[in-house]
Amino acid sequence: MFDHHQKAESLLELARVLTQQNDYKECVHLTTLTAAVLFDADAASIMMINPSTQKTVKTIFKGGKEFGAGKYRFVQDVVVGWVMKHRQPFLSADLKTDARFDKDAFEDDVVRAIMCAPLQVQRAALGYILVISESRVGQFDESALRLLESLAAVCAPFLSNVQQIQEYFNAPLPEAVLLAQYECLGLLGKSKQFVELLRAVESAARYDVRVLLEGQSGTGKERVARAIHAFSARKSRPFVAIDCGAIPEHLIESELFGHVKGAFTGANYERKGLFEEANGGTLFMDEIANLPYDMQAKLLRALQEGEIRPVGSNKSKPVEVRIIAASSASLRKMVEQQKFREDLYYRLHVFPIYIPTLNERRDDIPLLAGHFLKRFAAEQNKNIESFNAAVVKFMQQRKWPGNIRELENFVERLVTLASPDTKTLNPKILPPEFHKEFKKAVQLREEPASRKSLQESVNELEEQLIRQALVESGWNQSQAARALNISEYTIRYKIEKLGIVKPENWQTS
């Protein structure tokens, strides 16, 4: 066993190494290896809790070798179960004679001394770390247990990344985590269709396959492509985008594959193409349906052979690029019409993702509009805080053929039209061409000045629902929370916020 100074050095060295590690499995391996060496143990293991199921899974053995139904399986399950139940670390000098268990519980087991400590972040257990001695009774004492707790405290923050835990377990992220994770990349929503989209994006990011994004113009296909890249193994490599419909036909080959000096008139120097720029990373090919037919054959060869030939060159160059293609037209129909190569279609159609239209995810419109409002108000240095309820209703009911891009432009126009002292965007700010459409969609006469704000309406509805649940549950807050499918903390907060008080005569009212 190490002296006090050496133990401190070992913990500091582990922390230093973990800060430089991006691989979750390697962090687990380094932690178990350090524990085994530090305590001169026969084995060390970590049992992590799957965030989706709250079950302990994936146990790692000293040296990074995964436990199967091996000789330590029963012991570690029992010990971890004890720690979970009693919520405190575990130390046993001799497991076979430990009075906390039946005397015959470990009669046939090889384990003698063992200790276990929880891996905690903000008092929440992420998993458990164990060290095991097969032969030496009394090998671990109270000071060793305190050192194990210190080791757990050092490594727990590095093992607390929810996304990496889920990838490690190959399990889907909890919905709340999923939404928050992609919100930072500008993908906002909460509707069923949007969550399904993010699940597909999560899978596409996890596996290095070609992706075909299909959806109308303005639905955010490039933003989705960037999100896939940002959470993929290629995230530190380049992301390069090209709009295949925006490049003149006679320049598209040079744009993709580059050219040598003198390849054509005006080629006064050698130039890299986008394939080379994206080498090792991701090439996003938007509106790939607009790619000229003869160019499709050259793209197919590049995908098949993993190499490109610059215009004017007689030598090929190897490239390793992930392709994410996108199209607002149906490539399947274009194949049937012989306007798109079938062999290229199947090369690209490995992992198709459909991007829903804004009309298919109307529940997300208030969230998206609020996001755009906040951004444009800040850009124009205005203190606009919200939309009037009637404007929100209008946006949700209106058809948006231009999808998110059209909604974004609409909100920017409203902010621009608003006076500097405007706090709430109301129907009076709508441009004249929207007046008739507004009255038809919302069926609203000229709005009275006393009309309630959206937040006031929401508060009234919440108060009504909470009061009803409380009455039906006999003013039992726990039961009312379950009936409303919210947490006890949330209902207590709402009761205080909304000023809900139990009437003295509630039983007879």
C-alpha cells in the first residue's frame, strides 16, 4: 500500500489524465486500473447506472476486461445492493464472516475482503466502484475506505456526462436531455414529430453511415446535418457544405474535386475541391437532386473508390469523407423518371431521415417564434418580451409554405415594425397584407385593451386544473401531483406561485 503522499499523488495523476480523456470507456478503464493498483487488489470494478432504466449494468473488470457471469458477479451484486439500500459506503474485512449477511451466503465464494463506494455528483449516484481481495483477510480498513471515497469523488465528475453514458450503454437519451442537447445547436421543439426527428439524428450521429435528409425547403436540413456532425466521431474534423443547385453546371466538378493549374481558361493556380477540404470530416451536399446527370456518375465513383481526380489531372487522390445529402425533391420519383441515377440513390439512401414541415409540428411554433423574437429583439436593441395571445394563435393556425425560414422572416419583420417602447407584439403590428388572413384565422374582432395576456390565460388554466386535482384528492398534494403527471416539487411551486389556498369549508363546498 502507498503512503499518504503517494496516495495523494495517485489521485492527482488520475484527475490529470481524466481531464485529457474524451473516451468514456477509457475513463472507466483508467479508474478501475488506478483503484486496483492503489489498493493492491485482486480486482476492481465499476457498476454504472443506466440513466434510462435506473438499473446497474456494464461492469468493468481490472484491465478493462468486462465481467461476464464470472466469479465476482454474485458478490458485487449483493454488495452494491447493500450500498444502494443503506446509502453509505461498504467495508468488510472478511466477507465470509460478515454478520450483515447470512453465514452461508458466501461460503463457496473466493472473495474475502471487499469495499465499495458510490460514484456521486450532487448527491445523485451514477454508479459504484468496488475493490476486491481474494485471500487477505483484513486487507482493507477504514483509512482505505476513506481513500476509496476520495477516488470516487475525483472520478465521478468525469463519468457524469449523460450523453456519453447513453452512448456507452447504446441506449436512447431521456427526452428532456435530448431536447436540451440539440437546443444549443438551434434545433428547437417538443412535438412528437420533432422528438422522433432528434432520435433519428442521435442514431445518425452515433454510427458513421451516409445520411439522406428529405424534406421541404426551409425545414432546416443543413442545421440537422450540422447537428449530426457535431455529435459524431468526426466533430473535430471539417464540416463543409455545398448547394448543388447554386453552382453553375460547368463548374460543379471543379468545385467538388478541385483542379490543377491550366486545367481550363482562368485556372491560374491549383485549387483543392470540397472533397479534399472535408477530408476526414463531413461533406453536406444540399439539393443533390440538382446535380447534373453526368456528374452523378463521377460522384458515384468517388463514393465507391474513396478517391477523386481533380480536373485536368491524370492522378487520383484518396479521400475519406462522410456524405450527408439533402433534397427537397423526391429522389425516388426522380429515379423512376430517370432523372437521377438509381445506383447513386442507393449509395446515398443508407440512413434516410425525413424532416417534418412546420405545418406538421404546429405545437413547436410558439417555442420557435419565441426563440426568433428574443434573437431579433436583441439584435435591434429592443425590449420586446412576448407575443400577444392572438398573434400566437394566428401563427399556430396559419399555413407556412416556407416552413421555419418563413416563420423566422415573419418574426423579424414584426420586430422591425415594432416601436422602441413595445413590450408585447399585438395584431396591430401585423403588416396590412396579413390583416384579412388574421381575422379569418383567429376569428377575432378588434382586440379590446383589457384582453388578457397569454401568461395570464395560462396561469388561470393551471390554477383551475390544480384546484380540481387538489379537491378530488382531498387536498393531498402528492396524489394531486400524480393525477396531473407532475412532480411534487412542481405542484408545491405552482400552489405558492398561483396563491392557491385550501378553503376552510372545502369538505362541504
